[in-house]
Amino acid sequence: MFKNYLKISWRNLTKNKVHTFINVTGLSVGMAVAMLIGLWIWDELSFDKNFDNHGKIVQVWQHQTINGKVSSQVAMPIPLGTMLRDGYTGKDKDFKYTVLSSWTFEHILALGDKKITQQGNFMQAEAPEMLTLKMLKGTRAGLSDPSSVLLSEKVAKALFGDADPMNKTLKLDNKDLVKVTGVYQDIPHNSSFNELAIILPWDLYMSTQVWLQRALTQWGNNSFQIYAQLNDKADINKVNARIRDLKQKNIALAGDKVGASFKPKVFLHPMDKWHLRSEFKDGVNTGGAIQFVWMFGIIGTFVLLLACINFMNLSTARSEKRAKEVGIRKTVGSLRSQLIGQFFSESLMVVAFAFILSIVLVLLTLPWFNQVADKTMGVLWANPVFWLMGFGFSLLTGLIAGSYPAFYLSSFQPVKVLKGTFKAGRFAALPRKILVVLQFTVSVTLIIGTIVVFRQVQHTKNRAVGYERTGLLQMNMKSDDIHKNFTAVRNDLLQSGVIEEIAESGSPLTGVYSNSSGLNWRGKAPDLQDDFGIIRVTPEFGKVARWKLIEGRDFSRAYVTDTSAMILNESAAKFMNFKHPVGEIVDWGDKYKVVGVVKDMVMSSPYEPVKPTIFSVSDRSEGIIDIRLNTKISTSKALAKIEAVFKQYDPGSPFDYKFTDDEYNKKFATEERVGKLAGFFTVLAIFISCMGLFGMASFMAEQRIKEIGVRKVLGASVFNLWRLMSTDFIILVSIALLIAIPTAYYFMQGWLQDYKYRAELSWWIFALTAVGAITITVLTVSYQSIKAALTNPVKSLKTE
């Protein structure tokens, strides 16, 4: 019997090729979208789950109150880490491990003449154990030697090939010798430590950096990270209560009145929340990237729903044509249960084909999807949840779509059907019309959302940044050799003609790495709390950036006194309430004279207001080299000459550089990724909706073929018939627009509120979308409408 069901099902599917193609294609595309989004969500939700102790690992954060506004930050002082290690770590205490860490920086590793640049942290010895690194060679105790280094698998392979790296000596940053004491498995891409290619001992950091000795007792020096692992019986809320005021009490005891005025409150942020829930507003965790998980989850659900609506719409519409078949089969003895089995088998066969095709589509599009989403995902072949959800959804869809013909048509009385007295009912098409409205409501909402996301990104990209990005290079110096020979390097490059200017700075033009507070100036309110971005530069920095002076002058080597001068940005001058800043004296430990004011430069987030920032002249190595290329010289020729000069004065460092324009554009990476993915899914949603519309138009044209024939005989024109066939669909789409436009406005207006620098929701977005939706509908339906209108009425009426 089952074999017979399959034969009949196959015959019906091949007989109605267009209907079958629309059903299988639409459903498979919807399933593929759902799978891709499902894989993306799985990857996001499994972030950091590769660490065995992820449920117990925390990072120490602090809330600070500045002029009534609470900000949350991850940067912490060394003495707090020391206090947590000494008083709160150990058996029967709050923490099993407490680890101080530097930030992730680039380091040079040299093996003979082979040199590579890799990202790494200086961390205390318990870090590998806390992170449960999978050691391929050596043990997790490798950092106990102050002159050691742990390498990731890829770094070990790059340096040593197939040779054994253990106990081999490497040169670190052209000055320190370190011994390889372990090799760990590469940390997965969906991890907060995915860039951790090397791990260096904290003790080596302390012994080689003089400024760190001072930082040991500086409670106000927030320049480090603190990680910890809670003991099994520790309650994070109770631990938070115990450590909350540690910094506040000790910073006051240290006599730091400015730091104490910020009222720092220490708290623990769990690893399981780092990736998706690390956004704080006024001291409250408001979420973060979790909004994109919800957003894409909703999009995936709706796209899949669109595909299911198509399938159910066309299945139920076509099933009414089979009423006579049901009548004949019941007359010759078919049982109702057999008819139910027949209809369900046909529905499930279509879904099975669609499921297989969807997996093929996923395999074909996954490389592109990974590139756009910045992922390294693969199909979860070995995961039972993947197969359970796939088969479960396929079964459910098949049963729902097949339920109408299976239970409704199988209940017909054969005598009524065969006599022609059976009527489907005046409201039989109503559910299908409702589903079409739902389809286009979803599609139009997605279109508007995608346009708004793209406009927001473009609006922010077009924001004036206050300097010229094009033609700028920035380089991280990993040794002091360029700084020591800066004058010679600069002269050689200027004489070569390949650059316009070169400078050193403490931060690149795409970030502000340092902050300072406790400054005093004339007219400062006694209760005003200050927090300035601080960038130390060489006098050439302004020429490199081509910043725009509003008042005063630029730094110059011609002025010896510029070592005690500062330049303010507009926001800093406004914050200090200076009407005429030039000539004002600012007390910053020493007395500094304001010599100029520059237009605000967007160096941090382009979505936020510019932070009050102070620029001062430095004579020490600041770590960043900024270069403005000569645009009259080809970039390749200029880079070759710059590399040659750098190699002459710093032969031990690889020539690594970044274009400032590219670094600035990376600030839009998340929004652009979201926009591209949303746009891709929106196009597929429209495609699925149009396929369903095409199928419904085809069915209606076939259903009304005799009516059209009669109207043509009576003199109806092709235009009149086209209008007759198209009007119903245009009305349905118009209803969808009336629902979708206010819905999209509400949600996108709320989304834009998260951005202080945001685009406006212009009326033309909704008007353009409405016109587009109507146009797509008319074009989709017109083919079938015109085809039916051009049909020879003799053919359609000859059976009457």
C-alpha cells in the first residue's frame, strides 16, 4: 500500500511540474535560510563554551560615576588584582584562580632569520589552567618560568614546521630571549581569546617594563585586565557584595581624591555574558550582541514561515481540484484512512525533496556566508539536535500542509462531488488571502528594516571626521629602534619624496588609548569631574593628520617651550568652558599652556560624541608611527621605499602597516555585516513571496479560465482582463502595506534610539518600499494574467 502511495504521489508531482517546482524551490530556500541562521545562532550561543570552566570564569569590571553619569569599564589597576589574589583566592575562598593580564598586543617572535608577528598577552601562571587550554606539548604549568612562552599550534607550525619546538629559544620583540615550554591547541574562532596566539609570563612583563613597578601601588592606574575563576561553592552575587567597595576604600586610603570622587564599584562579569551581554548603560547591563541573535532568529522564523505559507497555500488550493478524484476513489471502495495516507504521503514527499535540496543549498552558500558573517561554521553533521530539528520540522510541515486535503477532502460524499453539487464555499479562499497578506507584511517589514540599517551605516560613514583619512598609514612599533633613530628615518623618507610627513603618537587616529583626570584650570567648578582622552605626539602629528586648527597654532620643533604646551579639541575647550582657550594654563601635575584648538576628530566610535581630548608633545617612544604618503607617488613604490628605510634602522622587526582608512571602516564591521545578511535574507524572502504569488496567480487563472473565455466573447479587452486578475492581489498587498509600514516604523525607530549619532526615518523609505511592493506584485501576477487573457476562448469554452 505504501509503495502505491509513493507511485501516485510521484505521478501527481511530475504531472504538475510548475506547481511542484514552486513548492520544492520555495520550501528548500526557506529551509536553507533557517539552517544558515540556525548555524549562526548556534555559533553565537556557543561562544566561549570551548573552555571547560566557562560557567565559573569571570572578568573584573568597575562602574565609575563621572558628573552623575555611570560608565562601566574593564580596565583595572594592578593592586586590586594583587588584593584579590592574596585575600580572596584559594581553597574555601571565593576564587580558585585570579589572573592579572595585559591587553592583547602584537609581538615579534624570531627564530634565527625567521621573524613573525603574532598577537599575545602577558598573563599570570594560572591562566592556562583557568582557560583549560588543550596542551599538545608541555603542560599548563609552562608559564611558571619567567623566561618562557606558550605557543598556539599555528604559531608553532609557522616557526618550526614539523620539528619539535619544546625548549627551543626564541627572541621576543628583538630584545628578550624566551624558551618554548608548551604548545596549545588553537583556540576556536568563536571565543573571546581567539586572537591569543602566544601567552607570555606576567613576571617577564614586570621585569622588563619600568613603568609597571610604579603601577604596583597605583590604585588609579586602570591599565590592566583581571580574570578569575570562582570556586565551585561560590555565589557570584555574594562575591560581588564582598568586593564591591574594595577599590573605593583603597583609592581613598592612597590619597587619590580624584579617583575616589568617581565612586568606583567593582563587580564580576561572567564569561557566559562576555560576547552577547557586555553592553552597560548607567551601570545596568542592557544586553549587547544578543539583539542580533534575536533579530536573525526572528528573520529566520519568518522566512521559513513564508515558505511554509506558500507550500500550504498551493497545496490546499490544488487539492480542491482533486475533489472528483476523491469521489471516484471512494466510490470504488477506498477507505477514508487510505485517502488520508495518500494525501499525507504526497505532502511529506515534497517536504523530503525540499529538505535534501536545502542541505545542498547550505553547503553551496556556507563559504560565502562565513566570509560575510566572519565565522568558521560548518554543518553540524554529528550533532543530533541538527538532525532532530531538521526531521522534526520536515515532518511537522508535511503534516500541517497535508492536513487540509487529508481530512477535509476525504470527508466528501461521493454522490455530491460526482453530481457537481459540491461547492468549496464562499470563504474557502479567505485563509489563503490572509496568508498572502501575512507574507507581504513580513517581506515589506524586512525591506524597510534593511534600508534603515544601510542608511544608518552610510549616514555615520559620511560623518565629518576632522582629518584626512586617505593616504595615511599607521604602524605599531614593537621595538624602540625607529624612535631612537626617528630624526634620521624622517629625513631619509622626506628626501626620498615618497611621504609628506611622519610622526609618532600614543594612539592611532582611529583610537584613544589613554585617559587622564584630575586636571585643574581657571574657572573649573569645584565639584566638576574631568576625564580627558590623552594623546602624546611628536610636533609633526598635525601635519600628518591634516587636522583643522580653529584657534592658535600647531606644534612646532621651532618652539622649545612646546614640551609644556597642549592643544585641545573642540570638546575639551567646551568642557573647560574656555571662551578663548589659547594662552590659558592647565595644571596637569606641571603647568601646560594651551597653544591651539583643533576641530573635533572622530577617533573612537563614530556613533558616539567626540570625547574631550588633549594633545601634548612627547619625546619618548609612544608606540605608533603615523605616515602621510605622497599621493603623487604610486602606493607600491612608496611602501617599498618606506620598508627599505625601516629595515635599515630596525632590521629585527617585520614591516607591518595598516591603512588608516581601512582601520576606520572596521568600526562599521558589525553594522555592515548585519546589513548585508539582512539584505540577503530579505531578497530571499521577497523571492519566496513572489513564487507563492506566481503560483496563486497561476491557480486562479486556471480556475477562472472559463469566466475569462466568456468575458472575451462578450468583448472584454486584454487590459480589462489583466485588471480583473490583478486587482485582488494588489488589494491584498495594499492591506499588507498598511500593517507593515507602522510596524516597521515602530521597531526601527526603537533600534535607532541606541545610536546617539543616527539617521532619520524619512518618509520616502516607506513610500519607495510601498511602490516597490506594488510593482513586484503587478509584475509577478501579470505573466499569468496576460497569458490567461490571451488564451483563445474557443479552447476554454469548447467543453461546455
